[in-house]
Amino acid sequence: MVQRPKQSTPRCGNRRARSASIAAAPETDSDSALRRVGEINVFNIECPAHKVVARVGNKWTLLVLYALSQRTKRYTELQKQIGRISPKMLTQVLRNLEKDRLISRRVYPVVPPMVEYSLTPLGLSLAKTLAGLCVWADDNYSKINDTWRP
């Protein structure tokens, strides 16, 4: 019996075939990412990429991830640093991130209770990716700020 190598099936469906041709100019990381996004049907709600973007693509989640990328923090430290986030929303974001295994929660057996939050390796890999968005926003804010004014 001849064993055939398993072919990977697209997880998002409707992936375009990868082009065999190579561009003349060297491909940068961002070019590679854009090419890969073009191959993923991110608009399909069953696509893993769509689900992740929907889960982490809100401002509070991004800010919590960035805050925890700096170091391990307690709840009140996060609340003070982020500002304007309600206790209910911060708790919800922290629970979702913990459920998604992007952060870990450590409870110390002291009175009063002490809880610390930190990024998991998976969360750190996401935070590193999202840091590019923050850098882009800082670099380009003056170019788009005028369009936001009424």
C-alpha cells in the first residue's frame, strides 16, 4: 500500500492557490503578511482569522494586551493605566483573554486578595504583532487627524 502525504485543507475555504512566481523585488514581512491575508477568506465568519479579529479587535482588548506587554500588572494598575475603562468592561476583557489563553491570572493567598495578570507566550506573540499597529498609528496620526475633525 502506497502512503500519500496528507494534503492540508484550507481552514477558511476559498483560499486562492499560492502563486509559483516570485516577485523581482525582495518581499518584506508586511508584503508577506498582505499576501497571506489575500489567500485567507477572512470575511468568512467560520475562518479562524475572522474569529480572532472579532475577538481581539476592540480598543479595550488591544489596550489591555499592550499594557500587559510592558510587565505583569494588578487589576488596579491596569485600570489606572488604561483610564476610562469601566470596572465591568476591564473584568470582561480580562476574563475573555484568560479564557483564550492569551493572559494568565495568578491569585496570591493573602488578605486582601492579590491578583496579577501577565501575558502568556501566545499573548506575547499577539502583542508583538499588534505593536506594529500602535507604531503605525503614532507615525501616521498627523496625516489622518485632520480628516477626523468636523
